[in-house]
Amino acid sequence: MNLKYFSLTCRDKTFVYNQVLIPHLHRMSNLEKLILNISIEGEEKFLDGNNLKKNIINHMFRLRQFLFHIRSIVVFDNLLHLPSNEDIQHTLTNCSDHQVISYVDYFPSESKGQCHIYTYSNRMIFYDDITNHFPDGLFKYIQDVTLFDERPFDHIFFL
């Protein structure tokens, strides 16, 4: 394909990231700008910078701008070897020429964890499942926010 710009925004969770989305992106090797705003569930581990580099960035040689907000949700069986926010942040170097932010949350009562990774300059219009670990920031374009946590909220979200 000769597409130069591609943007995918989907508020619903996708369960076919590796099976459908990645093969389609590989066919768009001429992209210069890519914007992804997606939620992924059903993978074995959080989507991190290593995954972005291996499955997206390394296949797009002309890519100049990559903006994203990716929320991945995983089910965990044991509490050992769960990646921390620092572990995820460490993988995000060289994924974008913009500041990349991450935060990780675990919800023991549901045996689930979630990880948000996003470029700060992204023009996201929704932000789902913000938790107490939300790292703050000014988001000019957000129109819809959902909050979720097992603990009461500590933050003031609106100016």
C-alpha cells in the first residue's frame, strides 16, 4: 500500500492485535505518520516499547511521526514477575520523538492489570479507565473520561 498517513481510533477493546492489526500495519510499510488510539485485551503481557519496535516501528522505514495511546489489559495468575511502571517506561525509549508516558495498575480482586502507554502530544479525545496512578498532565482535546479503581480516588481531575 502507498498510504502515507493512517490513524486508527477504537474505543472498544480489541482481542486480535497480533492476529489482525499487526499484519495490516505491516502492509502499510510506506507510512510516514501513524496514530493509534486502541485498547488491547487477551495478550499474555502488556504492550510495551519492545513490542512497538518489533511489530510496528521496525517494519515502517519511512515513519517520521508515531503518536499513540495504547491501553493493554492482561489477566495474571500469580503476583510474581509482574512488570512495574519503571519496567514498561524503560522499554519506551526511541519509540517516538515525543515524550512517552506510561502507568501500570493491578487489580487483585479481578486478577487483572492494565497499562497505559501514550505520547504526550497525542490529541486523544477519550481517556478510559483512569486510576489513582494517573500521572497528571494537561489534555486539551479530551472530551470523555472514565474512572476505574478498586481504591477511592485521590485526584482532582478537572481545572
